[in-house]
Amino acid sequence: MWPVDVACGAGLAIELARARGAACAGIDASPRLVAVARDRSPDADVRVGDMHAMPWPDESFDVATSFRGIWGTTPEALGEIHRVLAPGGRFGLTVWGHIKVSPGAWALAPFRLAASTKVGNQAAMVTLGRPGVGEDLLARFGFIDVERVGVPFAWEFSDPEMYARALASTGPAYEAIQNVGEPAFLAAAADEARSHVRDGLPLRAEINVVGYLARKPGATRRETA
Ligand SMILES: C[S@@+](CC[C@H](N)C(=O)[O-])C[C@H]1O[C@@H](n2cnc3c(N)ncnc32)[C@H](O)[C@@H]1O
């Protein structure tokens, strides 16, 4: 099994797949996150690069995954994933689901401190989770057998300050911090979290995440062997 994780970030998925015996590849635009991924999985082929122009030949992988790495604003990456998958190759993608109805929607609220154009872009990013949108896009890029699944997802933090620091390390927080400054962002995030503190329990934010499972047409190498 030869899987690639696209927009792999700090490489948790690669580490988990390796633990299950897979030899893995991964790609992410951030050199600092790729350094963490390589530290976790020294024998994996983890590259710094753009998921829209991956450095592997056609039909290199049996499996591709991307966990909240492809957005409504980056659909073309699906064409590149289709290219590097072997015939019959499987693809698993997760995206944010319906955030507003999620019990933990509060935990993403500080991102709205970004400039209004950036907040608009954030809304465009999360469209892939809407019913029919991801299915149509995957079909447009040539995937078949598209299946939608719900993915259990929760953030947990020990206290509001820890939550605020963790949130500040994310991409959308960077945009908010550019707009209001880091002290104001941290203060607003910690304030947001205080009303969700529960005695003796961690802060917990359950957020709807949608998963898509799909396949590139054709017989797999194993089926043709
Ligand atoms: C929300 S994070 C998800 C990271 C990882 N999949 C995880 O679950 O922890 C999105 C990731 O996409 C990466 N990214 C954004 N644009 C990219 C691009 N054009 N090519 C490759 N990676 C990209 C970011 O560097 C970031 O690590």
C-alpha cells in the first residue's frame, strides 16, 4: 500500500498510517510543518510543495487522503490527486461540515476578527461540506463511487488560555491577528471560551466534519495481477 497525504501539515495522518504498516508520502506548503512531519516519520517521503503541482509521476499512489487540506477555494487540487492516483485508487477527504449548527461553533468564532474580505474567503473555503457540493466536484474531476460520511471531530483544551494559544497557531487566526493584533485576538478568544468552561472537565468543542470516500475508475494493480 503506497498512500499520499495531501496538505499533510505536521504529519499526524502519515504517522498513523505508518503505524499500520504503510510506506507513506506527504506534501505540504509549510516547510516548518513538513519538518515536524519528517521528525515524526523519518522514513516517509514528505515534500514541501504545492498540492496543485505535486512532484510525483502519474499513477504513483494506491491511496490519497487529505484532512481539511482542500477547500472550496482550491478545487483544482482534486485534479492533481486524480492524476497521481493509480487506476482504482481510493481517495478520502475531510472538510468542515455545517459549522453554524455545530455545538462547538463558538471555538471558530474568533476567526471572524479577520478583515471582512478574509471572512468572506473563509466562508467560500468551507462550501465543500454542503450537501451535493463535494459530490459534484469529485465527479467533475473524474472520481466515482462517491460516498459522504459524518466524521466525529472534537477539540479539547485544558483552559481558555490554552485554547486561545492553540487557536492562534492556525491559518485563519493569522488573518485575524493581522487585523486586530495578537493581544486582542488572544483576549477575545479566551473571553469566548470562558462561558464554555465546565467544572472539572476540559473545554470541548464538537464541530461537524464531513468525509468523502471516492475512487478513480479502473481496476487496481492487485485486481489485475
Ligand atoms: C487545516 S491544515 C490541515 C493539516 C493536516 N491535514 C491536519 O489534519 O493536521 C491545512 C494545511 O494545508 C496546507 N496548505 C495550504 N495550501 C497548500 C497548498 N497549496 N499546497 C500544499 N499544502 C497547502 C497548510 O500548510 C496546512 O498545513
